[in-house]
Amino acid sequence: MSETNAPTPVPSVPLSGWNSLTKDLAGGLVVFLVALPLCLGIALASGAPMVAGIVSGVVGGLLVSWLSGSHTSVSGPAAGLVAVVLGQVAVLGSYEAFLVAVILAGAIQVLLGALRAGFIAAFFPSSVIKGLLAAIGLILILKQIPHMVGHDADPEGSMGFLQADGKNTLSELFSSLFALDAGAMMIGLVSLAILLAWDRSRFKKSLIPAPLVVVLLGVAVNLVLKAKGSSWAIGTSHLVQLPTVAGIGEFLQALPSPDLKAFGNPAIIMAAVTIAVVASLETLLNLEAVDKLDPRKRVSPPNRELMAQGAGNIVSGLLGGLPITSVIVRSSVNINAGAATRLSAFFHGALLALLVLFAPRWLNEIPLASLAAVLIVTGLKLASPALFRQMWAEGRSQFVPFIVTVLAIVFTDLLIGVLIGLGTGLAFILHSNYRRPMLRFMEHHVSGDVLRIEFSNQVSFLNRAVLEQTLDSVPTDGHVVLDARNTDYIDPDILDLIEDFRKQTAPARNLKVSLVGFKERYVMEDEIQFVDVSTREVQAQLTPERVLQFLKDGNQRFVTGRRLTRDLARQVDATAAAQYPMAVVLSCIDSRSPVELIFDMGLGDAFVIRIAGNVAKEKVLGSMEFACAVAGSRLVLVMGHTSCGAVKASVELFETGKTASQATGCEHLDALVNEIQKSIEPGTKPHGDWVTLETKRIFVDDVATRNVIRTIAGIRTASRTLRELEAAGKIAILGAMYDIKTGKVTFLEEKAGPAA
């Protein structure tokens, strides 16, 4: 199935057309308010013309939004590319030459998408992606607090720890404490309070987004302060500073043009590859993060996204804009604003184009403090305490890569931090693979103990040392099974080690080595070297106590899902001539109580008699006597089970006074029902409607247990053969109850019960 046709999870509450439209328009408006200063700030930090930031934002909104397969991702100039832009402009000599590299980078991205290189996104661990989200949230909080209190030395859009002015995120935060602007701080704190309270108020469901409210309020308050000549009025340096142009013509003239002559510069190719790689990695990372934030849990196709971003970079480069990526800050703001489809990203691009051209003076009245409050709230949602608690609860292997990613991104930048996080995650994977390339446990077969070594899915040369230690620990004169049934790959070094152990070490130590599940390409044939069936010799050495322990161990394996290694085809051959079962089990006919599975038995291990209600009449007794006196079985087990239908029906018929043949029309059921009803003790008959279903269930299970005890007593009374064998210690007669909910068998203590 192509990724573009991949199924999209359906939201629990589908949006109507009008509802979706209003959410998208509101989301696009909020993203526009946030994107405007970010576009300008990134352009300023990159050393590019201010108009270049606007151009890339417009292209990301108007073009990439419709080419992309993501419904919530917003594209534009990225803070993660600031260092790349600065470095490559210096290498190429001019911004105009750099634009040629942007165009070529876009073409490379289109090619990467066509070659389906988006699969790289599948290798980003969820712990690293969640660390990215949390880190971006913390950075937003730390970076926006100075802007909220009127300290705007670091331009909007700067996300790196180290700043161009020689300071860093923490020192800038400290410096802001001594450079407060009263008006900006007042507007910022009020904006923050409104945004935090908005989600807890009835206004949350209103069509007017809270960020728009705080922006309009900030503009209005500042205009009032200016009109009154208040010292609290916010100066130009603390407002959006959009360069004004007198119409479309002047705007187009301000656009830088790519220097097509630079195509002959060999450095262009290296610059293009650098931009393409960095932009693609950041896009794929952000795409994975955005999909995790999407409340409707839609999956974005990564290859289509690469081609969309590539087309966007080609157009942005031709128009004089900065490189484009999917941007997590704008995307998270978009999602938090309630956007449902890509229309919101398109609308934000349209607003950037129109308002920058026709209403720049009004945009320049927006306080940065109001926008900072919006971004801080976004940061609080991304870096929520609940996320940190969740990752802590998932264990060290998830939490450590998560927290390392967070710290690395906060104290470096996005790409370097993610690479450090990926390295940490890889280290955990390698450590886990090194320490646990296999499971090692002892199997207790009827013929003796067998050490089973179960290989993991991938066994590489890194596992050689651990495997050597494991093989060295195999007891002398024992049996070992090397199980590769769940393994897709085994390194040649490991195969050589196994072959040496099999042909040299094992014979010298009198070890029998069995192979199971090895694929044909390994040139190793499966082989079972130990006896995994009950033979005459094995049966002769068994005692009732030992057989009982086999049953208990088998049920434990059944409950835990760790069944013995068996070659059933080989067992068919081994038991074709004769059978030497360990036990005879009388159980109910109920389809939910298969004896061989419950006790993890193989072929030839047990005689099984199944009859409704596990009652022992004459023909059943004959089978039991043959199984023990002639065939050599060491244990007679009567096993009932919970929620037994036969017992339930017998109880209900007992209450009504009807016979089974009268109630069901089955003429041969009366003998079975009558036998089971003998286990309903006098005085315990339920009267009328039973109190609860639970009361009924408990009573039925109690009768089923008494029925097992009564059946055992009847066996001893009716069968002299079995009674004498038990008295001689050659067999044991026991009862048990099987719980159909848990799979566990409880063996009953000896209790007195009425005889048949």
C-alpha cells in the first residue's frame, strides 16, 4: 500500500464542514500572529534581508500546505537552519549565490522523496520525539520570558542556546530581570493570565481564539497608553517591526534574486547538499512530532512531505526567500489553536502575504509581549509535567534517552540535540542487545532436564561474548536446545561459534546439542537429541509424586506461555509402536478445558477421558483400571472446572424438580445429571431467584468442587483394582479444579465425600 493511501484514523467526533472551517480560520489567524515575528527574527538572525523571512513564510503557507500530506504541519523559515544560512552565505560570498543553493537543495529533496527516503522517519524512537517536543516547550518558555517582560535583545525566532550577541539562553533570562519594561511586562502578564484562564472558562468553545483576544487587547492598551503620554507606553523596539512597503511593486523590488552565475561554483553543490540534508532531517523530525500532537492521530506520509518541502524550497529560492522546513513551533501553535485541516496553514500564508503588503503599520502595533505569552502557553503544553511523569513511568530505557534529548536540545540546538538523543537511544538498544541476546531457562521434561537457549530476533557479533559465557555455563553431561524459531538474522560469527560448540566442545563435555528453528541458509539442520516422550524406561522410573510435579510444572508453563520445546512429528514416530502414559485424567467435555494444553503435555503423555461433569461410571472405571494396571500410568486425576455448564444445568434442574429429558429432550442426560446432583448437599438447595449472578457462580463452582471429591471417593469404592494400586503406592488418585478465567489448576486436598 502506498503511503498516500494509508488509512487515517477516524476522529471520535467528526467535524462538520462549517465547524472545521471556523477552527481552521481561527487556527490560521493565531499561527499568522506567531509566525510574523518569527519570520522576521529568523531572517535577522540569519543575516538575510527581512523580506526573505516573509517570503519563505508565505511560500510555506500558500504552496507547501497543499502539496504536503500533513493536515496540521506548518512550514516556513526554521531556527534550526540559521547557522547553516550564516555559514553558507559566508562560504559562497553573497546571499544571492546562496539562493542558488536553496533551489538546488529543493531539487535534491524532491529526488529524496521520489526515492522514498522518508523511511528514515521510522528510525526516530518515540522517546527522542517526545524529548524533542518537551525541549521545544522548555525553550519557548525560557526564550519568551524576556520578550514578555520587555527585554528584546535576542531576536524572535532564535532557538539555539548560544546567541549571536555572545550570551546564552540562561544568561539572557537572567539579564531580563534587570531590564524590565513596565508596560510590556504588564501587557505580557495580563495576556498570560487570560490565556491560562481561557481554557478553564466558558469562552473556550467560542469562535474567537484566545491569542487574538490578547493581541487585540495588547494593541488597544498600548494605544491608550501612547495617547495619554504614559511612561508605560511600549516603545517601537518592543513591538513587531515589519518593514513597510508602498505596494506590491516596491515589495517585489526589495526581493533579492538568485545569482544564476553561481551555478559554476563547485561550493554550490556542497551547500545544496548541506541544506537538503539538514532541512530534510528537521522536517522528518517535526513531522513525527506533529503527528504525535495531532488529537485525531492522523499519519503524514514522509516521502510526500519531502517532495512538498523540496518544491517549497525551489520556489522560495527563486523568490529570494530562506530555506523552508516543517516548523514544530508554528505547528504546535496550530494544533493548540484547534486547527483541523491544512486550510489553517494556507490561511496563515495568505494573511502573511496580504497584511504585510496592505496593513504593515497596524501589524507594527502588536506588542511582542502578547505574542510571547502565546508561545509560553504553547511551551507549557508541550513540556507538561504529565509528559515527564509518563516517561519516568516507562522505565530507564525510555526516560534516559528522553531526558538526554531534552537537555541536549535546550543546551545546544535542535539537530545536535536530537543526534545526541538518538545516540543515547542507540546505546540503550546495543546494551540491551548485548546483555539479552537470548533467553536461558531450564525445561523439565519427563526424561530429564534440558537447558533451552532461545535466541532473540537479531543476533549480531556483539552478542558473541555473552553467548560464549552462556554455552560455557551448560552443565556437563546435560542436554541443551538452541532455539532459533523467533530469529530473523544470525551473524556468521555466531554460527561459527555454534558449530564449534556442537562439534568440539559438546562432545568433549558429554553434552547433547539440539537445534530448533534454524533457517536453511544457515546450513544447519534441526535436530532433537533428547527424549521428549514417555518411554517404557522413563515410565518405569516415575513415581506418583513426580508425575504430579510434572502436571504442576506443565500448568505453570501453560499459564505463563512458556511451553516446552517439542518436535511433534518426531513424537508421532516415537509413539507409533507403543505408548507409556504417565497419568490418566478424567475431565469435563467442556471445550475450554483441553487437558493436554492445560498441562503442557506431548503425544503419549496421558490417557484423557472426557465426559460432561467428569463423572465416573462403570465404563470410565474400566478405562482407568486399564490405564493404571496394564498400561502403567502412575496418577489418576479427576479435574473439574469453574463455570461448568453441566453442573449449572444440574443445579437449575434440581431447583425446578424437572428431569434433564423433560427440560432438554435429550433422553440420555438424566444419568449424568442425577450423578452430579448427588453432590448438592442437603440444606444447600437455592430457593427462588438467586440473589446475584456472583452468588449463583460461587454456588455452582462449590458444587463442581464437591462433585470432584465425590467422584474420587466413588472411584476408590467402586474399583478394587485402583484402590489396591493406590494402597501399594503405585498410583495416586487426586482431584483438581481448573479456572477457565486464569488457566490455573488448583489441586484439591484429600477430603471425605459421600460414596456412589
